[in-house]
Amino acid sequence: MTENLLIQFAIIILFLPLLGFVVTLFLGSKVKKIFLFENFVLILAFILSVIMVFAKLNYYPQENIVSEFHWISLNNVPLFGTLNIDLGILVDNISVLMIFVVTLISMLVHIFSIAYMHGDKRYNRYFAYLGIFTFSMTGIVFTHDILMMYIFWELVGLSSYLLIGFWFEKKSASDAGKKAFIVNRIGDIGMFSGILILFSTYHTFTFDKIFTQISLGVLPFNSEFWLTVTGILIFCGAIGKSAQFPLHVWLPDAMEGPTPVSALIHAATMVAAGVYLVVRVFPILTGGALEFIAIIGALSAFIPATIALTQNDIKKVLAYSTVSQLGYMVMALGVGAYKFAFFHLVTHAFFKAALFLGSGSVIHAMHHEQDIRNMGGLRKKLPLTYATFLISTIAISGVPLTSGFLSKDGILAGTFAFGSLTGQWFFAFVGFFVALLTAFYMFRLVILTFHGEPRNKEKFDHAKESPFVMVMPLVVLAALSIFIWYTPNPFNPEQGAFLSKWIKAPTIVVPQNARYSFMKNDVIKPAEQVQTAKPKTEAEITFSESYTEAMHHAHIPAMLLSLTLAGLGILLAFSFYQWKKLDPDKLANSIKPLYKLSYNKWYFDEIYQATFVAFTLGLSNVLYWIDTYIIDGIVNGSATVTKQFSKFSGTFDNIVVDGLVNLMATISGFIGLMFRRLQTGKVQTYIVVVVFSLVIILFLFKSF
Amino acid sequence: MTQIGLNHFLFVSVVLFCLGIFGIITRKNAVMVLMGIELILNSANINFIAFAKYGNFGYQGQMMALFVIILAAAEAAIALAIVLNIYKTFSTVNVDEIDTLKD
Amino acid sequence: MNNNNLNYLVNSLYLIKPELVISAVIVLLVLVDLIMMKNKKLLPYLSVAGLLVAAYFIIEHFETNTFAFSTGSSAGMMIVDPFGNFFKLLIVFASILVVLFSVASTEIKNSFDRHGEYYALIFGMILGMMFMVSASDLIVIYISLELVSFSSYILAGFTKRSIRNSEASLKYVIYGGISSGIMLFGISIIYGITGSTNLYEINSLIQAPQVQSLTFLLAGILIFVGIGYKISAAPFHFWTPDVYEGAPIPITAYLSIASKAAGFALLIRFIKVTFIQSIDPEGFWHLLAIIDWKTFIIIISILTMTLGNFAALWQSNMKRLLAYSSIAHAGYLLLGLAVMSNEGITAILIYFIVYAFMNLGAFFVVMLIANKIGSEELDDYKGLGYSTPFLGVSLAIFLVSLTGLPPTAGFIGKLYIFIALIDAKMIVVAVIALLNSVVSLYYYIKVLKHMFLDKAEKEIPAFTTSYSSAILLVAIVAPILIFGIYFTPIVDLAKNSITLLGF
Amino acid sequence: MQNFPILSFITLLPLFGMVILLFIPKKQELIIKSTTLVITGIQLVVAIFLLKNYNYSLGGINDPSTFQFIEKFRWIDISGFSWIGKIKIDYFLGIDGLSIPLVLLTALITFIATLSSWTINKSVKGYFAMFLLLDTGMMGVFVALDFFLFYIFWELMLLPMYFLIGIWGGPRREYAAIKFFLYTLLGSVFILIVMIGLYFSTTETLADGTKVFTFNMLSMMNPQNFTAQGILSPLNPGNLRLIAYIALFVGFAIKIPMFPFHTWLPDAHVEAPTAISVILAGVLLKMGTYGILRVCYPIFPDITRQLVWYIGLFGMINIIYGALCAMAQKDFKKLIAYSSVSHMGFVLLGMASLNSMGISGAIFQMFNHGTITAMLFLSVGVIYDRAHTRGIEEFGGLATQMPIYAGFTTLAFFAAIGLPGLSGFVSEAFVFLGAFGFGSIRVLTVISTLGILLGAGYMLWTFQRVFLGGLKEKWASLKDLTFREYAMLVPLSVIIIFLGFYPAAMLNIMNSSVNAMVKVMTNAQTFYGSLLH
Amino acid sequence: MTIYDIIFYLFAAITVVSAFFVVTTRNIVYSAYYLLFTFFGVAGIYVLLGADFIAVVQLVVYVGGILILLLFGVMLTNRITNVQIKTGTIKIVPAAVGVALFAGILSAALLKTNWKTINTEVPISTAHTLGLLLMQQYAVVFELLGILLLIALIGAASMARK
């Protein structure tokens, strides 16, 4: 297996789903069974990726294999010199691991969907869309430059739009698709601006070349501040895609899409792309940028977790949980727990996919009933689903022996270490608190869905276990939520090849004084450095030894604390919902405002709506005299600021700009009319005018 | 009272000229308008002859006056023919009533 | 009295052969009319033949550059020079077309018993205009002007029974009478100051600095009233819309081209010969400071074109619209004069060639349409583009050319005017003129809109034009398109014609 | 083949076709349509042939020797004593990397518009005659290198356009047509005046060594050719270059259309028949930006540098303003029209960058906007032909009824949003990258990125209202695409996708020219700067 | 005050006063008669200026021709017994203002001008000289006038006949 072959594998994996998409789309209406081709393609891609992961990790564990080509060549550009825009493929450990996750889950979702989507009138189209999504996601994973990242970034946005709005006959579905796309675009603008800064500074998009130049001290606008800004701007892309606060509002709505789609896109892969992006650009993130990222991550972890406590839609709970978990990862990156962030990305992908597919199985069985208040007791009817769902729930709650425990614990340890190094304990606090909440609401979900008595007898009676193609993926994913795949020691993830060999923290390239203090190279005098001149491992260069040490120390307390909290959460959940020792309604009543806040999702949608409308009201009062239209529009209170503002500018265009033009025309006409008035048809009037004009002319010329 | 000079004649001429214009503007009857035109022509003629005499310019001025008189006659003939024609079609010769052509 | 003098007269007669031909044709026309009481068919052919002969003589002596009918030591009553010959040729050309139009005109046909007078009067006008363009003495100027006027008064009211005709005629005669009276008064003042009526003599007399400039200014402007009325420059244009609308269409066409051309020739000669001080190698004139003609002409021209264009916006009668359009065009033409350079004059000449084609063509189409539908109202033009596509397209080409859009000759005319303006660094004026031409688009396009875009209220049966008219029309349309793309010939002609005697 | 006047051929072929049409009887509508199709088809083939024989390495712009397919001979040659005698005008055609994309675009769009015109059934002969005349005008503008010739072609397309909108347009067609005509004429008036000013400021050296004034654009670009006293000559201390530049720019900007001269566009688009909207948006708008790049930039590089911020500013305003206006529209076609305003803003912004990337992006965006907007208008036309309404609110759920149509429209919409993988993305990205790279308009660029968001907003909103949701009862009988409509939409889709994946195909063509242009702008600073001091 | 002066003032007064009545009298026939006096006055002024031939022509042409024509015009266009023979006046105010202004400018300009004046003897008779000039120097004008009269004749005849 040569490097070249790896690249070729990557290219094949990249384009196979595209082939599937094209074939399925164009033959979709002609050939009924074409979806099988799409499935076949995905299975093939998965097999290839397995081979690839194996080959890469075994034969080239350290190398970054790159292959690039000039996509666009601007030749010898004045002032710049040669300017090429390259696209390329980067095969490194992170990308192969990620591609494994993506193809695996994608394949499972494909298979799951065969049964789940059966009978849909756009059955083949659905698979085509899955194909284009997989293609785009693969592109994100393999890219070696940020432009290609952005390209595929947008393409996943498109496929997400198509899939969320797959049942576009429902207004809520098409609304959700639109919302997802537009909210994502807000983030993308930030990311694009970041790319603009990068390109205008470095004249390249390639990560490696950018890193090299930064390490040589080339900074945007020669300022570390702008490097921070660049980092934050690029992170904006992640905010959108990974549904981080404050752009998280689209993800719950995105649950309008088919459930397998939610599993694939809105839980496992696409939303994780944001995290993946930060992982990729991690080396250029300054301390300031990381801190910003950590804060956003913390807020995103906390707020949705609180919302998830009170939601009754099975998919909504999972959606908020997803946001929360993504927040974890982002926060982890922000505090420097790079490896664990990626680790959590992988583990989360599996168990969250399992949860979603499990919920899909439930929904399928309940004939598209999503409200958990109408469920209960499904354990008996859907044993396999229940089992896999439970395993995944345990994993997400961070109970030992699961993958979730390993990764989450790492993150918590990271925040703990960060707190101990910098004295900022906020992130640790949030992390642990959210761990408690997570355990609670996840078990609430499990209990309400599967345990207890069926609350909707009729639907319950009709429910039956899903067919094999649906259950099989659940089993596979649940299996992957067990610790054993990652580490032999269920309490120390670092012993596994995954963290110790496969994933390495990257070299930080930002200037020393712009880093977190603990990321600075250890104070080694230059002279000594030359003398010692030992080849440094990456970890050493990235983080100071103090960090490694702190991390080491943080491990045990963090583990214990998180275990306790998870246990507490589970206990609470059981006592509330299973054993009914505590009454959730009573509690809700006693803290009514908080409950309402949570239940109404912190009023984010409403706030966005209200602030903009209020803003528009103020604006319109000023502009009242121009157009009473706007007032009407706002009194009806129907639209957001953009709509209103656009209406305003539309009428502005009609009335003012066009009006000016028409005014010119009117004036012209008026002048014409004035001239006409003289033409009375009475010859003597003409003569009077002539005499007067003679007088005027003479007077005028007398002054010369 | 000064010696009668060029200016006296010019003054008469100016008065005639302005009265002519005044007549043209104010009189309704087309024939009266023509009379106004004749006044204007006469005033110019006075000018010509007065200038010729006082400037000692020779006979050019008188020549011009002669031509103008002839032209005036021709013009009067044509104008009257037109006025008669108007009278046939409009049954009036009041200039201010003849205004079918206008904006 | 002495032989020399007589010889001189005879020699001068050689120089005015075209005029003599025209005079002879007048007499001939009257005689033929008397002899052949019943058959009037011969008259137009006779007229055309006479005009062709005149044209031959003009071309034969095109390059002649001399005085005729000398009054004193140097200057003469008349000048024969390429500039004048150019205009004579233009007048003859327009006359031929108008005679041909008249043959096709229903209006004229209906008064068949007076055809002899009709053509005689036209020839009277031609003669007057020929004298106008070559006059160098105020006496000749005045008399030729009156000759043109008298003929046109009658022609404007030629179809006597028509209310519009009679009214046009009356207004024209009153307005014209006053204008020429005012002009005469101005001439008398100039005579009083200089003691001469010859333009060249006046010019040499007023080179002296002690000239009474205020009085001279007064006189100049009073004279301008007479010329301005002929070229329908604002504010002396008022007769134009009414007379154009009222007069028979061939006569309207004729007034809009020929008498305007003669007026311009006269104005140019009057200003240049009388007030010139020197002329620089670039062709720019340096006029005497007595009258600021440049400013005056600029003001008048801007006023004229603005008034013409804006007033035209509201017209609903095609002839009236074209009347205002011709006022506007007078404004553009005046700009060429305002440049006060040989280049500007060249531009005017080019413009006139083009303008003759397009304006005559437009009136011809209006006439042919009026022959069929008996109306010139724009509302009756609705849908005409479909019932008579040939006339519709032709009129479209004429109007586009009048707007001055390439690739029609109208563009070339305007282009040269603007070239002259910009060369003289009169950019603001050029911009105003160009904006005016944008305004003009509106009303020209309105006609096209009526013809092509609007539905006819009542169905107009498709109609065709006679072959002779069609051929004539094509003969007018073709040059507009050809000169629009290849304008070397007209520029060459204009360039060879700007030699005025003495400069 | 070497000496075959191929540019004249491609330009005058439609005119020739028009003459042929005039001899076909009015009733033979099919023959008339087929003839037009053949003519435009030949034109397209010739355009592709041009591309095939085009040498990518030659730059053009201001260097006459690097133009290709040059045809040059003296057209007007009047000799005499002063300037008026020495007027010399060349028939001068040639193409470089700046014009060939637009020549291609014109040929392509015209061909497709011919197909789209198949539904015309009112005075077919007149329509196609005007159509072909318009074609000649458009093609001529893109190949003419003599300013005078350029101007003639520029004006030539006005009248046919007026009639095409005015006769075959919608209910308010007369208003729209006259508005279009007046606006563009106003613009060309400014161009005319600057053209004459330039004529008096530049000379060309003839073979015998004498210097004559010239209309040759390439001579105008050479600073050595300026006369000392010309009003637009930089050698003249009191020159009016700034004012002239603004006038010229406004003249072209009206065509783009640039805010605040854009109001003719929505009206014209809404009223024009589909094919004409396609041409209007696809080709005519490009004439404005092409004019700026071809004339304003190389002839006035000094002033361009001075005013570039304002160009960027107006680009930004166009982007944002157009997008906001689009969002407020209820008429499908008007929305697309406003989106054109927004998209042309990208072109302006790219031009303002004065670097290779931005200008490449601008030209590429011109081409892409041509294809994408053509497709959008065709889409509107498809639905209008069937439903006879364009009210966005009246539709809904069409994706169920007409899935293939919805598919094509989706493609067009997303291309318009600038989705990667489709051509619009590359050009917009290039515009932004270029513009951001130019320090003085950096802030404008960042604000302009909002346009991407707004674009997604109004496009998706529209898409949702028209295609998604439940199908309304009354549209249940609408048929999906016909073969002819496939023939129009498929080539455009293929181009959009192809250029999205392989933009180099287009960017390489223009690359040398863009670099040459940037060089002109860069060198200008030194040259014109030295003149001032 | 010489006899010359007195005669001048007499004629000037006749001219101006009768001209004033011409434009103000309501009765058209009266106006025509006042016009007769104006023409006489002008002829007198011509005599004073030494233009005897012109004065005679003035009397013959104007009084004998034009005035008669005008009277015919009045008669043909009005029935004598009708009150319409009185004609109204219009636009008095604008006319008065305009004409006054115009008159002011004219007289200011003309009367202030410093004309070249040379005192000369008044020739006995001008007819001979004028005749010669007419046949020699002004021959072309003379011929032109001839044609003009022909055209006027044709025109007037054409207009006036049925």
C-alpha cells in the first residue's frame, strides 16, 4: 500500500457517493430499485475506508500524505508573483478516522433508511440526497485547504437543506430547511471573512502553508489581535454548522427532516464538522480565540442541556442534547483538550447516531408519534431498540465502560486542568454541571419512552420491533459505544491506540505571547535548546510540560466527580420518572420561571423575533412619513426585521429612487406645459411675447 | 427749443414705430393690424431718409425708402387678400377669434 | 451711362445664371398655365426640369468666388461663393422633392385649377431664397426676405377653403409683417451709424473703435428678429407650430427645410461678414466686440432647443410635433454657429444635408398617411405600423434619425455639431444639448409607440403606397442609412463649401 | 481561413439574417423561427471556433499586437485643412481575454433566447428581425476596438430592444420600454461626449509620420498619444479627466445598472418577454461593466485609481440594496430582476479591487451571471407560459407537480446564491478575495459579504413559496418541461456545473488579459503620477 | 424758431397725433382716415428732409394705393350699417407696458447716440439721380422687386379669386 494508493483510495471514496447521487437522481424516476445502487456505493466506500484506515494507521502512522493540484492558476500576477489556487487531499490520522466514522454511519443510515423510508413517494430522491451529503462530508474530511473546506461546507449545507425540507409539503419542514441554511450562512459569512483575511495575508488556502508562514511570524495586518480575530471568524463557521450558541436555533427545527437524516447529519457528522474545522485550524488559534471558543462552547453546552430537561418531543430532546454535546467538544477545544475533543467527536457520533436511529425506530413503530408523553413501556415491544438505546444513553451519560465515559472524562479533566493552570474554573464548573444534567435528561427520556406503562394504548398496541435492516445499524452503533474499541483500560483512555498513537495534538504556530500560557514552549534557553536538540514529539511542542502534568493530575478527580454527578443525575431521573418519588410537576411549579424558561427554549426564537421587530418599529417611526406601509406591516407584527427592512427598501426604491426619476419626468412635462401656455393660438399674444423678450434681451445685453 | 436736428426726426420715427406695434397688439380687426404694420414701415422710412440727409450718405437711404414703399404696397395687397379669405372662411376678421391652431 | 457699368451688369448676370433660370421658369409657368388651361400635368415636370437646369448651373460654378452687382469700390450687392452655392443646391434639392411631394399630395391635387400659381409661388420662394443666401447688401437681404415671405404667406394658405390653411396664412402674414418691419427698423439704424447697407462696407467701417456699440447692438438684435423668425429661433418662433400645422404638408416640409436653410445661410453670412475682425488658423472667428454674438446665440439656441423639445412632449398632432421638433433642430443648428468657427459652420452644413433628408422624409410619410387616413392626429396613427409597415418603418427611420441615434445620418449631423462644440471647449453647452436630445427621444418615440405598440381603436385596412411614392421614399430613406455608416461624401461636400467670400 | 474576417462574420451574420427574414413571407412563421435558430446556431458554432483558435497567452487590453482575429481598415478617411478634414475612423475589430468570454456568452444566450422565443406568436417576423438586429448590436459592442464603432453598436441595440419590450412585452410594456430607452440613451449621451473629448485629446501617428486625432481605443490607452492641449489629456494641467471619467462611468453604470440608476431594470425585466429578459440580463447588463473595463479603466487608469473606493462603494450598495429590494418583491420576475442588481454589484466590487483576482472574478461573474440569470428568467418563463401569472404568493408546492422543472430551478437558485460546485461561487469568491486584498475597499468587502446571506434569504424564501409546501388545487394540471425547454435549460445547467467544478476553463482564457489590465493600472500610477509633479 | 422748425413741428404733430388716433379710434373707417393724415404728415417730413421724389411716391402709393386697398378691405369685411365696424381693443395693459419699455429703450438708445451729422445743401430734385441709380447700381434690386410684385400679384390674385 503506497502513499499514492492511499490518495487514490481517498479520491475514490470521495467520488463514489457523488456517482451514487448522480445515478440515483437521474435514474430515480425510471428505475425503482436504483436506491440499491446508492447503498451499494456506500458499502463500497465504507469497505474502502476501512482498508484505508487500516493501511494508514499501520503503515504511515506519522505521515501527512498530501496530494494537490492547481485548481485555478492565475499565472504571473502583477505585484504578487505566481498565484495558484490549489485544491488537494490530505490523508492524516484525523482524516482517516473521521472518514471511517462518516462512511460507517452514512452506510448504516442508508441501510436503516431502506426500511424507514419505505413507501415514500420520493424514495429514490432521498437516497440521492444522502449520496450528495456523503460526498460533501467526505470532502470536508479530506480537504487540505480551507477553500475546499468552505466549498464542501456549503455543499453539506445544501444537502442538509434538501434533507430537512425533504417533506417539503409540510410548511414547517420547508421553513426549517430554510432556517437551517440561512442561519448557517450567518456563520459562513464569518468563516468566509476569516478566509478572506487568511488569503489576503498568505496568498494561499492550504493549511500547511498558512501554518508555516504563521510560524515564520507572518501575521494578518502584522498584528496578533487580527490573528485572534481571524481565528474567531473562522470559528463562526463552526458556530453555525455545529449549532453553537447563539446560532443553535436551527438544529431543533431541523428535526423536521426524516429521522435517519437527523441521525446522520444533525447528530453524527455534519454538525460535528464545525468541531472538525476547529480541529483543523487549531494551530492558528491564539489564546484569545481559544478562550472565546471555550466560552461559546460552555454556553452551548449549558443552555441546551437545560432546555432538554423539559422537552417532550423525543427528537427535540436528542437535538438539544446534540447541541450540548457539541458544546462540550468546542469547549474542550477551547481549553486545549484537543485530543479529547476529537475523541468525543468520534464517540459521540456513534452513540448519538444510535440514539437517533433508535428514536427513529421508536417513531417508526409508533407510526410517527414523537411525543414521549404518548409513549412509555415500549421496552417490551421493542427490546432490541431499547437495549441499544439504553447502551447509548449510558454512554452519553458518561457511565464507565462506555466510550462516552472515556471521552467525556477526558474533556472534564481538560477543563479541570485548565482551571488549575489558569485559575478559571468556570469551564470546569459548567462541564460537570452539564454532565449531571445530561445524565438526568437522557434517562428521563429513556424512562418516559421505554419504561412504565404505555400512555397511548392504541399506538402501543400497534407497535412492533423494527425489521432487521433497521435494527442492525442500531446494534452496530451500540456496540461501538463500548470502551473496548478505544482502549483496553476502561478508566484510562490514554492507554488506547486511539489517543496515544493515532491522535496527536498539532503544533501550535501562533506567536508565543499570543498563546495560553500553558501552551508556550517551556522556558528553555535558546542555547540549551540547540544543545539538547533532541527531536521533540508534537505533544511537547504544543503544550508545555506543566499542562501535561496538570492533565495527569486532573484525571482522577475529574473522573470521580463526573461519575458522582452522572450517578446523581441518573438517580434523580429514576426517582422522578420511574419510581415517582419526586413529582416533576411540583418541582416545575415551584420554580416556575426557570421551568418556563427551559420549556420555551430560553425564548431564543422569540427574542430574535422580538428584538428585530422592535428595532423595525423604531426605524419605521422615523420613516413614517415616507411610507405608512411599514407601520401596517409591523402592526400586523408578521415579519422579521429583514423582511420589513427589505420591504422598506423595496418601497424606497419605488418611491424615492424611481420617484426622483419620475419627478424629473414630471418636471420636464411641466416645463413643456409652461411653454405650451404661451402658444395660445392668438397671434397678438405672440407679438406681446416677442416685444417683451426683445426688452429682456436688450436689458440683458446692455449690461455687457 | 433747439435747432431741428436728426433727433427730432428719430423721435417721430420711434413714436410711429411704437404706436404701430401698439396698434398691432391691441386692435382686434385684422385690417387695423395691417395699418399698424404700415406705421412701422413708415417709421423706418423716416429713419432712412433722415439718416441719409443728416449723415450725407448719398441716395442709398432714399433708394431703400422707395423700395420699402413698393414692398409695403405689395404686402398690403397680399395681406388684404388673405384677410378677405379669412373673412370668407371664418366670417370674421377679428384676429383674436382666429385661434383654432394652438396647443 | 457708361459702357463699363453696363458690362459689369452683364458680367454679373453670368454669375446669377441659376437665379435667371428660376425667374424664367416663373414666367414660363405662368404662361404654360394660361395656355394649357385644362392640363396641369405638365407643370411639375416643367418645374423639375427648371430646377435641374438651375442645379446644373450651380454645380458648374460651384467653386466660383466673387462679387456680383458691384455697388462701390470692392463689394457687391451679391456674392457668388461655394457657401451660397451649397445652400442654393440644398434649396433646389428640397424644391425638387417638394414639387414631387406636391404631385402626390391629395391636398394640393384638390385645388387643381390653381396649380399654375402654386408652382409659380414656389419658384418665387426659390428665387427669394437664392438671393437670400447670396445677398451681401441689407437692401437685397430685406427684399429677398420679403419675396420669400410673400410667397410663403400665400402658399401656407393655398388651399383656401380649409380653415386651418387660412388661419395659418393670416398668422403668418401678421407675424411676418411685424418681424420684417422690426428688422427694417434695425437696418435703418445700421444705415444711420455707418451710412452703408453693404455688409462688407459696414464691416470695414465698424472696425474703428468709436462705434456706438449700444445702438449697434440694438440694431443687430432688431435685425436678428427678422432672421430669427425665418429660422424659427425662440422667442421668435411662435408662428411656427401654428403655421406648420395649418399649412399644406408639402409647404410645411418646404418651410421647415428650405426657408430655414436660407435663413441660416443669411444669419451666418450676416454675422460673419459684418462682425468679423480676424480669423485664426484654427478656423475660429474673432468677432468685433460690438455685439457679443456668441453669448447671444448660445442663449438663443439653448432656449430654442429646450422650448422646442419640451413643448413637443405634449403634442398630439403629427405636424405640430414635427414643427416643434424643427424648432428644436434650429436650436442645435444655432449651436454650430455659436461655436463661431469654420468648423461649426461645417457642422451646420453637414447637419443641413442630413436634416433635409430626414425632415422632408418624415413630412412625406406624414403626407402619404394623411392622404390615406385624412388625419395627422397621433391617435389616428395607432396600429399604423401594421397596416402599412413600409410607411411605418420609413417613418421610424426618419424619427430615429431626427433623434440622432446611430447608425442613421442624424447621428452624424449631431456628432459634428458636438465635435465642434467640444473642440471649442463649450462642454456645458454640449451637455445641455445632449440632454435635450434625450428629451427629444421621448416624443419621437411616442410616435413609434402609437404606430407599433398601440392597438388601433378601429381596424385600419392595410394600404399600400403608389410605386412612384415608394420609390421616392426609398430614395430618401437610403441616404439616411448610407450616410449614417459612410459619411465621407457629405462631410467632403460641406468642407468644400465653407469658403465664404473674403475669408 | 487565415484572412477570413471571422469577427465581422460573427457580428454581421445576424444582420444578414435579418435581411433574409425580410424576404420571407409573414405567414411562414416556422421558417422564420428556424432561420433565426440556424443563424444564431451558426453564430454559436463560430464563437466556439473562435475559442478553439484563441491563443490564451496573449493579453490584449492596451497592446494592439496581442489582440487576436484583428480586422482593421480605414473606414472614414477625410483629409483636409483642419481637424474636421483629418477625421479618421477605423473599422477595427479584435478580441482579447476580456471580450471573448462575452462573445461566447452572447452567442450562447442568443441561441437559447431564440429557442425561448418559440412561443412568440404575435408579428413573428418583426420580432425575429428585431431580435437579430439586437444580436448584431450586442456582438458588435464586444468586438469593436474603435470607440466610434463601439458607440454605433452600443446605440444600435437600443431601438430593437425598445420594440422588443414595447411590442411583445407585458401589460405595462410601453412604460417599461420608454424607461429603458430614455435611461440608456441618457447614459450613451455621456459616453458620446466623453468620446468626442477623447478624440480631441489623443493622436495616432500615421504611416507618413503625421499625427491625427483618433477614435482608436487602443491609441487612447497609450499615454504617449495624448496631445498637450486636449481637454482630456493628462498633459494639460486644466484637464477634465475626472469629470469625464465620472460621466463615462455613469454612462456605463446606467447599463449595469448601478444604484441609483437601476430603476429601469425591474420594469424592463418584468414587462419584457422571457427571451428578451434573458438577453437583457444575460448580455445587455454586461455591456455596462464591459464598457467600464474596456474603456474607463485602461484609458483613465489614473482616475480609476483615484475613484476606486467609490466604485467599490457602489458595488456594495448594489449588492445589499438589490438583495433587500429583491426580498420585498411579490413578482417572481421582478425578484430575479433585483437579484441581477445585486449580482452586478459583485462585478463592480471585483472591478474595484484592481488586482488580478478581483478583476478575474468580475469578468467571470459577468459570464456566470449571464448564464445563471438567463436560467432563472427561463424558469420564470416556463411557469409564466403555463400559469400566466408570476405572483410568488400564488404558487406553492410546484415541486410535486413539476419535479424536473423544480430541479432545474433549484440548480439555478443555488447557483445564484453562490453555492460551491456551481459557477457562481467561484466568481463571487474571487471577487471577495480580490476586493479584500485591496486595502482601501476592505471594509466594503466585509459589509458586502452580507449579500451572500441576503441572497440566500430571498432566494430560498422564494423557492419555498413557489415550489415547496402543499400544491394548490389550481396548479394541479401544470405539465412538466417540454423538449424545447430541456434544450434551453440543459446547456446552461451543464455550463454552470462544469464551470463550478472547473472554473479554470474560463479563468485561463481571460488570465493573460486580466494580468495585462492589472499591469496597466499599476504602471499607470508611476506614469500619471510623474505627470503631476 | 425758424419757419422750417414750425413746419416740422406741424408735420410731426399731424403724423404722431393722427397715428395715435389710428391705433386708438374704435371706428375702423375713422382709423383709416386718420391713417391718411399720418401718411400726409410723413410725406411732409420727407419733403423737409429733401426727399421730394419719395414724398411724392409716398402720397401716390400710400394714399392712392395702400390706403384705398385698406379701405376696400374694411368695406369688404364689414357691413357698413353694422356696429361691427367699431372694433375693440385687447391686451391694452401688456401692450402698453411692453411698448412703453420698448419705446424707452429705443429712444434712449437712438437719441443718446452721437450720430455723424454733416450739414449739406438740400438738392432741388432727387428724381433724376434716383432714376439713374435704379437703372444702374440697383438694377438687380429693381428686377428683383419686379418679380416680387409679380409674385404678389399672382399670390393676391390666387388668394382673392373664387
